[in-house]
Amino acid sequence: MVEIAIRGGTVVGRNGSRRADVLVGGDGEVIAVGEDLRGSTEIDAGGCIVTPGFVDLHTHLREPGKEEAETIETGSRAAVAGGYTCVLAMPNTTPAIDNASIVRDIQELGRRALCDVEVSAAITVGRQGEQLSPMAELAELGVRWFTDDGDGVQDDHLMRRAMEYSVPLGVVLAQHCENSALSAGGVMHEGAVSSRLGLPGQPAEAEELMVMRDIALARLTGARVHMMHVSTAGAVAMIRAARAGGIAVTAEVTPHHLSLTDELCAGYDAVFKVHPPLRTASDVDACRVGLADGTLDCIATDHAPHTPETKDLPFDEAPPGMIGLETAFAVANTELDLPLETLLDRMSWTPAALLGRPDHGTVEAGQPGDLTVIDPDATWTVDAGACVSRSRNTPFAGRELRGMVRHTICGGELVFRGGEVQR
Ligand SMILES: [Zn+2]
């Protein structure tokens, strides 16, 4: 049986860091952590960090329905190239993931992927916002995360009922925070830049109204509510206050909302079109502070592949979304002034815990062999044409970034080695 020895690296986990070799067995578990370990396959991790694999709570894999943009298989390849060993597939596919039969289909496809693929399901049937999906039946199949992502659930009463149902099931309701009546027609952030460009905008308040409502409903129901892709200073402030007041909401922020502003829309290039939109520099700063102080629990990519045929359309016609799995670590490592241990917390064990994987986060014998080996100091330039993802709509093309994923091991299998996906 193949045993992989990761030699000469610094092991960083939830419980601290130390210089050690790691031996991973083909059965999918860490066999040993210590000095001078040998295996049938050996990886030189000199100068590198060995850490529990990244976990993404927000991945659009586009299957079924838009396989020309991404599939579960191609998305999992992009994931392991980005150091992820687990991604949560979003349910806004065509058809939507809103019933037991399609959940089983996606789970089956996920078993053949290069990383773990967890399946989330829609809160409402067809993501139409009118009737609740069979949440109890889907929870029985292992679905822990429900979201109508792509749209927020607009109906206050329906959202309250979803929250009430979710509590005994022990599942999370994740919200795409956008009040659609207020955001309607907006293709970018509403502000000075949208006025200058003559493009219709979405005000920050479209996001903040829904954050405010869901905090209120979480207080009313005791539900576990997760705010997706938080992007405004006001939303960060409300979440901080809610948590200080004992309301158990959690939140994520994307690499692009931590690093890019609405000024980039000035070239009318739709690669910078995303929902929620790129905001102002002060919103970016607030998101960074929120991530650092833990108001925002984790980084999630909102990896949203689109084909060139759709993304090359004029700004107001192109679909929103950016790919992000392959650049997330490097963007965060380059842009954020965070200790490396804190960044790994935000990308690995904290999102894992939110997803119900509390064991993920330490590198010790008996733990899952889901690891990534990163060189935090290596620099590289993003080449959209070289993306592992089937799509190329990265807003970071041409940027020099610091921090490179060298190897990824998932379930004891070396799936990404020296920059190459292994199958
Ligand atoms: Zn969304």
C-alpha cells in the first residue's frame, strides 16, 4: 500500500506548529508525525507549511446544467490545485438541488471527485422562494447546509418558517444577502463609480437589509444562520453587534471582497462583475478587520465559473461571478496582514467546523489524511489560460501573488503534486 512521507516541512494545525515529517497511509489516515519518516512516495516539503486541507463553504460546480463551464470533476481538480480537500457544492444548478433524488446523484458524482464534495440543498423548491424544500428528508441524506444562493429568500414569513424547521434538524441556513427589490437592475455597487460610469448600481443597503432581517429572525427562532459573501462595512458591523449580543450567526467573506474595489469596473470588463458587487475601499477594509477579529468566520471562494461566450458579453448583460479556488490562498496571503496561523484557521479548520467536521484541524496520527503543502513565500503570476478550472473568468489574471500550493493529499491520495493534478 502507498504510504506518503511529507518530509522537512513545518506542520501547522489548530493546536500550534512544529517541524516534523508526516506519514500518510493509503487507507486515508495520518499514520505518524515525527522525525525522519520514510514512505513509498516521498515529498520534499522543505521551506513549506503542511496543514489540514482547505475547506470551501461556497463552490459552484455547475453540474447539472452548465457542464460547459464546470463539472463536479473539473471543479474538484481546481479545488485540489488550490489546496482544498473539501468543497461544498452550491445548489443553484439546473435543475436546482432541491429533492432527494438529485441530492443522491450529486453525492454519487462527488464520490468520484478528487476532493470531498459535500452537497448543499435549496431552501425553497426550485429556488423560487415560494415553498420550502423537503428539508427533513434531505437532512436524512446528510445535507447540513441549505441555501437559495444566487438569490436571497425574500419572503420574511417563509424565511422564518425555514428557520423554525431547521432548528430540530440541526442544519444551517446560509443566506445570499440581497434584497432583490432594492438591488433590481443593478449591475455593480451603487456609488460614485457607478454614477461616473453610468451603470445602474446595487446599494449596500440591499445587502444590509437582509443581514438585518436574518439577524432578527435568528434571534426569534434560535436558528443557525450563515451570512454568505459579506461585502459591506455596515453588514460587518451588524454581524459583530449580533454576535456580541449572543445571536449565533456566522459569516464568510470572499477573497475578491477582501482585495478588489468597484474602481475595477471602470474598464467595463465583466470579469469584475459579481454579486454582491465589488464595493469601496472602506468596505474592503471593514471586511479585512472583520475577518481578523473573527466577526467573519472564514474565507469562502464563491467560485463561479462562466464560459467566455457568456462572460465576454457587455457588462450589463454578462452573468455575475468569478472563479476563485486556485487563487484564494495566494490572494489572501498576499493581500491580508494576518499571521499565517490565523489565515489557515479562516480557510481550513473554522469552515470545517461550521460544516460539521470538528476533527479537521490537527495533523496527528489517526486524523484524516487531508493535507495541503504550501510555500507561503513563493511568488507566481496568475495566468487565466493556465487555470485548472474549465473556466477562466479570474479577476486576478496578470497579478503577481505570493504563496503557492505545492501538493494536496486527499483521503490519503496524492491528488496534486508539484503543481500537477495527478488524475
Ligand atoms: Zn451568492
